[in-house]
Amino acid sequence: MYSSFSLLRASGDSTERGKSAISNIIDEEINPIAKLLVDRSSVHIVHSSPDSSSSNSALNFSIADYSLNLEEEEELCYLDDILATDAGQTCFVSDSSNLSSDTNSSKFITSLPFNTRIPPTEMGVILRYVPFIMPVVAYFTYEPTAKIFNGVVEIISSNTWVAVDGGQYQATIITPAINGLIVPSIALLFATLMSNTINTLRQRQLQIRTNLNTEANDMRMLSTMVDSLPAELRGIKNHLREYLIQYASRIVAESQPGLTIDLQMFIGSMDSEINGFLGIWNKLSMSSYSTMYVDTMLPASNYSVNQSHFHSYQNQLGITSRQRQTVTPFLSPYIFSEVYDALTRLRNERSTRLSALQSTYPALHYVILSLLAGSICAVFLMETNQELLIFLSAIQLRILWSMLVGTFSALAVVNYDMRDPFRGSYNVAVSVDQFYTIREAIKANIQMDRDSVNNSDSK
């Protein structure tokens, strides 16, 4: 059990040597391979090994050495390769500045943080003005609409007679049937479905916003914990940072407006970079304990390790019975505990966020709402299908018709707006902006480590 521990003599640099041993053990287990942002059959890697003659081949290789290709019609998001650290090569979602050279293109605008998307997209303009335009259009088109409706009814009914009173008697005798059962049933069903739809979509947005903020907080915490690792573990630190950068890029890619449910189901799997981070952290946790000889006067009974395991080593090294062995961690157990807790929270929040993203109403639900709204409009036209009423109260009917159409138009815009949590007036896209900052901050930490190593080498 204990024979696998590294045996180091008591000396001033024993701790540093132990840390170096851990770094070497883990670095050997972590092969610098290209990792995919998404796992799908249409993704393939083109690999050409860097020049082996280079003294620092892990850092000196061109972008073309590792290229990730997607089928053009199946491309999920824009991918690029960045220069890798000495811990490995990773495929990242590209920065917004690399997506398009044309700053006026829609691809460039939608890739920016929400608070910098200027001017708004065409769909945003439409959503903003439809509730104001539709009532005006309905006001000026009421009479033609009423005549068209009356003509359609006449064609369908195939009447062989003409209503000399302009349809007043017909409207009078059918009004009790309409107001007694039809209108209350349709209105109640429409109001219930509409209320539940808007409330559910709004709660969905609030849930996604909460999850994003919690994930951002946990990522900052993980980044801080990684920064606190010893400098001897620089390779492992940068490898863990790469996972955090890639995970931030994944969240940005999953939070783009207009992402279809099918793509959310695919890229929104739980097989994310957190699993890779957890694997590296598990290796670090298992290797963080190494046998270190210390010169101590404490009695052997104070040690939790069975001392019989060390008798052979004690005889070989020529230490006295007072020079005992103890298992000393190079890293505080509290750091491991905090990181594991943060990873658990991050996985839980991601699971909840993806469930909220994938849980939306099907198109049939909105078709039913549209049919109910159209039925209410048809009932209004049916009850007002009187030539005398139109002649005497044309302005009032126009106003009522414009109010009815305007209400349904506004509700339609709200539903369309809230269906995508990252688009329109009701959106949570601002919560995504912080991941750009987190990603750049982690990249800056990697660059600072590189600069410090280069400065030390130059000296």
C-alpha cells in the first residue's frame, strides 16, 4: 500500500522534489492530444506531428498541426485552434474577433457580448414595432376585413336568399349561442394557456439566468483554486486552465440566440470539459501524498501509519528510531474539498440549465394558441356582421377591432420573444457576458505563467 509512495530523504528541498515528482507523474499520464469541443461522427482531426528537432516542441507548432473540421452543413459553432501550453492542445470556440472580418455581418454581431450588439438585429426591430403597427393596420382594414368575412360566409352557406335587414336578425338570434357557451369556453382556454405559457417561459429564463450566474461564480472559484497551486505544478495548472477556458467557450456557444432544440440536445450533453478537469484533479489528489522523511522527536504512537511498513526502508537508509516517517500532503486537503464541491455544484447547475434550455413548448402549442386567437377574432366579426351597425358605429368597431388585433399581436410577440432566452427584450444574454471576461482572465493567467518562465530562463 505504502510502497508506491516516493521516498525522499530529509532535506531542505524535499518538499520541492516531491512536488516535482507529482508533476512528472501526472504529466506522463496526460498525453498532449487534441480534444474535441463536441463528439460526433462528422468531426475528424487532421494531425501532423510537430518537428521533433525543436527544443520545445510542445510550444512551437503551427496552427495547421491540429485542425478540427466539421461538415459545413452541420457546423455547430465556429471553431479554431490556439497555441497549446505544455499540457496539451485543445480546440476552442473562437473569439468573436476571429469569426468575421466584416464587423457589419450578422455572424460578427451575434457573437459579441449582448451589451455591445449595436445596432439591433432585424428581428429585434420587428419585435419592437409589431405591437404598435398591427393595431394601426387593423384600424384601417376593418371594413375590408368584415366584407371579406361576410363574403366567405355567404359562399360557404350557399344561401338562395338575401337578408334585407343587412344581417341584423341573423346576428341577433345567434348571439346567445355565441356568448353563452362558445366565447366563454374559447376565452377561458386561451387565457389559461397563454398565462401558463408566459409564466413558464419567464420562469425558464430566470432559471437559466440563475444557473449562468452560479456557474460563473464557481468558475471564478475554480480559477482561484488553480492559481493557488504551487509553481512547480505549472503544467498541470495550465492544463486545468485550458479546461476552464474551453468550458467557458462551451457556455458561450450554448447561449447563442437562435440555437435550435436539436443542436441544444447535441452540444448540451453532460460530457463536457468538467469531466476532463475532474479527471486531472483526481490524479492530482491521488498523487498529492508522498512519503517524506522528517527528523522529529515525537513518539511513534502519534503516527497514524503502521510503522512496521517502514522498517526495511529505515534499515536501508540508516535512520534512527527517532527519525520516523510520516505521510505529508503537498497540498491542503481543504483545497481539494473546495474544488470537488465547486465541481459538483457546476455539474448540477449545468444539468439544470440544459434541462431548462431543452424544455420548451413544441410548435403545436403555438398553433393551438393561434387558432384560439383566430377563433375569438372570427366571433367578433360574426357578431358585428351587420350593415347597419357598421354604418352607424364604424369608428367604434374599428377601435375595438384594432384593440383585439393589437392585443393578440403583442401576446404573439411576447411568446416569440420569450421562447429564446437569449434573444429579444426578454433575454438573459447579459449573464453570458461575464464568461467572456472569465475566459480572458484565465488566458491572461496562462500568459503570465509563460512570461514568468521565459524571464526566469533568460536570467
